[in-house]
Amino acid sequence: VQLVESGGGLVQPGGSLRLSCAASGFTFSSDLMSWFCQAPGKQRELVACISSTGGTTTYADSVKGRFTISRDNDKNTVYHQLDSLKPEDTAVYYCQTAAFWGQGTQVTIAS
């Protein structure tokens, strides 16, 4: 199983980023996919998850209305659109399924 995140970077408050996670080595279309984040000195926490078909999504309260998780089962990719970013969103963002994790992508929000 391989999960490869991309799309992180440095943006100003109020800006946007689109994270991608390319998956391989398992039946992507059958699995729930999630995004977690880990800020410096804090525990890793769930940000959003999406069902295998994409029909059901859930979000942490802190990101509802600002972040959108989606997936393309033909491309074996899950996306995370981050809008209206705040400095407190600064973290490493990880893609996750079952017991597997990607390497993470850094998101930094600063003026």
C-alpha cells in the first residue's frame, strides 16, 4: 500500500490549497479514506473522511464549511480542498486508510 500526498505549501490567511493523495496497492474504490493533521506539539487528529463511493463525508467541527474532501475512484486519488485558511490550520496533513499512512504534506498559514 502506498499513499503519496502533495499540494501543501505556504499561503496567507484566507488563502486556499488543494491537497491530493495518490493511492496504490489496494482496492481504492472499496475503502474509506481520511485526512488527518498534526500541528507542532499536538496529537494527530482527524480532519475529514469520505466513504468509498464518496457519498458520505464527515468533518471536524473546526473545518466545517471551509474544507472539502472528495475522491476520484478512477484515478485512485483523494483530494482535500482547504479554503479560508487560518494560522491555526498550520500542520502536517496526512492521508490515511485502514492501518496505512502517507508521509504527510506541510501546510503553513502565515502572513
